[in-house]
Amino acid sequence: MADGPSNVFEMYVDAGGPGFWIRRTTWGNTVARVVGAGAFTAAPPYFGNPSMLMDVYGDDGALKDVLAAVPVPGTYKTWRSVSPPDWAVSADLRPLDDPRIATAIDLLDRRRGKSRR
């Protein structure tokens, strides 16, 4: 989308949906895979600020957190899209059609006062 840094919403659109990898600029040995998002209800670049979920891994492939909310996905200085880690090809990653993703998005949307999908 943009020539410079993108926010996570734009990364989601550029990737064609979930399954892409991000790293927070303040993280040391941690990477995350975006696994889901709520409804995109407005125009870019913020798309209505939908809820977004990630599974967080250590650089060694150890799962650190599951279905975690991506904090401040609309910022441009916080997140970077990264290539999948080498270990990801042989890892047991969450299927992107896992029904727990939709349930977690609905719960997060309710907590945030967002409309249900």
C-alpha cells in the first residue's frame, strides 16, 4: 500500500488476510503471526480500527501467547512486517480457520464496544 512503513491494518490488506508475521519494534527475541481480524468497516488507513489477534512466539519457535490482541495496530512506528521465521515451515501453527479465532475476535469486539460481525 504505502511506500514507507505500514500499520498492521494495511499489512493485513497487503497480505490478503491473516497468516503474515510481524515484529514490534521494541521486542527483542519475539515475533508474532497475525491470525485474525474483526470487520474492516471504514476507509484506509485505519479501516474502522478492527480488533486484531496474534499468536506470539519466541525467536526459537516457542509459543509465548495465543490469540493475543495486537495492541495499537494503527500506529506506524510500532510494528514491522517480517518474513516468516525459518522454523515456521515445520512448526505446528494454528490453522487460520480455527473457530477459536472468531470466538476470540467476538469477545474482543464486545470488550472494545465494536459491532458484532
